[in-house]
Amino acid sequence: MVTGRRKSIAVVVPSITNCGGVASVAEFVIRTIRDRTDYDYRVISLAMAARDTSSVLLTNPSTWPRGVVTRTGDFRGEAYTHIGAVAPEIEVWRFLPRARLTEELQGVDLVQVVSGIPAWANPVMGLGVPVSLQVATLIDVERRHKDRLYTGLTGLWRREMTRRVRRLDDLALGSVDAVQVENNWMLDHCCRYVKTGTDVRFAAPGVDTNVFRPAEESPAVPCYVLSGGRMSDPRKRHMLLLEAYRLLCKRMDQPPRLALAGPDGPTKEFEARAREVGLWDRIDLHIFPDLRGLAKLYRNAAAFVLASDEEGFGVTVVEAMASGTPTVSTRSGGPNDIIEDGTDGFLVDRDDAGALADRLHRLTADPSLNASMRASARDKALERYSENATAQNFIDVFDLLLTDAKGRLAA
């Protein structure tokens, strides 16, 4: 670690190796800091799973004497330290301070938390350094669909944990020194709950528009439509996507194929239903594609489709747009602020498979509309969501929190 006037920033992320939007945003924030010559940084991952092997588990007495484990790893070329928790089976305990974490944060000048929900800022509070929080949503919004899937005692327990974590969300918002949000409804919420003097701003993460770029020649439609994300995540509503695809295939003599990309494969329910309606052979699975492969999938698709119930931001939407691929998305939060309906993509109501199918039909059956939206999507990505366009928001926050009231670098 270089010493002297260089300031040290700790980037703290829950389970950084988990795929998804948080990992992508964390990677962007790390690159933003790395590109500066006046900051050093370290990356810390916090155990968030109920059975994380670095944690002291109530259900595994063999972990009790050894205590919390700290281990190192590599995240997309960046070294990180992963720190376990105590009794993570009780969800609210995952958000308590951790002695190992306090030790790891000694000597840093600023903590930047990147997470899905605000509650993850609680473990780093009270250390005497400013805390900045990049956040997407609230726990009860994130789980509004998932919690309904559980009944009986399991359902009661899950809903009680959601209620308690929701309190921790607002506790964190009232304690941090800066908040960066990804959508307008979350911006409004944060402005109501933060303490006086907290810097709150809309600060969308950026994508690498050199990696995610259009094809040299627009693909001939209909080709295929692409969707991405964990198929095991109920929020992604893959069964709704499948129904929309079924309706699309009924409307077209030569319908596009459906490509699914993500870190896991389809659920048994999804595969059974796809076989039942005769579509399984029209679905192509791309499990854990590398970055180059994913970028190629985006740029050669006729459209990207997102059927989610909730999206704090929608990194996949921006990646698709940067690739010159228009998106059809539900009005699930973040995409509402990204897509201009009818110009660079389409927005439809949640749960409306018919509307998803209709917009996909328009994009795959009308080459001129498709080409127009491809150009508009790329233009917006360059203007608003390239790393050059978005990084300055984060740099401004770092400079603000690391500078004293007289405009000098804080000692």
C-alpha cells in the first residue's frame, strides 16, 4: 500500500463473487477508483449467505471454536478479502458489526459500500470515517414477489426477517454521509430518510461501451431474442417470459429463438413447462458466458427482454443498449428511468405477458423499427451510461468526503 498523501478507500460489497447487478456495479466503482492516481483502495466482501463457509454457523457446531474466517480471493482480476459473519442463519445478524471487518478497515479514509439494499452499510458504521453508500432498492420492494411464494411457518419467518431488515435499511440511510441511487423512486425515498448534510444524488453505474458495442452490421431479424439473469431468482419472472415467448411464437410463422444467458440453468418448473408447450427445442442456454461471449450475444440479438418484477437499476438493460440492442422490459423500477418507451425500447406493465409478446413481435417483424431503436439505444448509452459519463459522480463524492470545509484534503 502506498503511503503519503494518497487517500485509502475501502470498497465493501456483500458476497462480491455473486453474479448479478451488484457485482457489475462494484466492478465499475473499483475501476473508477483504480483510474485515479490520488487514491489507494482495497476490496472487502461480506458474507451474506445463511451457510457461508467463512461464518460461524448455528447449525454447524464445528465452526464455533474456530470463529469467523477471513480469506482472500480474486474478483475479475482484483484481490479481495472475504469476511464471515456470526450466526448468519438469522438474517438480521448479517448486518451487525464484525470485529474482523473493523480490523480490516483500520487505516482507511473512506468506506464505499456497494449493495442492493441500504442495510449493508450498518456493519461499517461508527468507525470514525465517512461512509458512502451506492444502493439500488429496499428489502421489502426487492422481495415483494418472492415472499409471497412462501407459506406456513417459513413464510411467517421470512416476512418477519424482511420487516426487521427494512428497519435496518432506514437506519443505514440515516447514518451514512453520502448516498448514490440508481432510480428516481429510490432518490425520493432517500431524501426523506437521510440526515441533514448527507450528499444524495442520482448516480447510475456505467458500462464499458467499447466492450458492449453494436455489431458491424445489424443482425437480420428475427434471429433470436435474449434474456439474462439468474433463472433461480423468482424476481426475474422467467415463467412470465416463457409465456410471452409462447404467445410470440403463436403470432409468427418464423419466430425468433429465445436465448437465455446467466450463471445458472433453468428450473425444473421452467423446463417442464417449455417442454409441455413444445418450445424447449427453440431455447438456447448460455450458462456463465465469459465477457466476450456475453457481449456478442447482446449485439447479435434482435431484442433484449426483461420480465422482472423488480429491478433496482437494470445493468443488463444498459449493456444491451450499449450493444445497440433495444429492450422490452416490464416497468419494474430501474428500467422505467432508463428506457424511453417507443424510442429506444418498450416498457410494459408487470405481469403482462401479452404486452411483452406484442412489443417483441413489433421489434422482430419490423426491420426499420428495429434499426431505428438500435441507433437510439446506442446513442443514449454513450451519452448517459458510458463509464466516462458516469464515473465523475462517484469521484465528486469521494473528493467531497475527503476534503475539509476549507477545501483542503482532509488530514
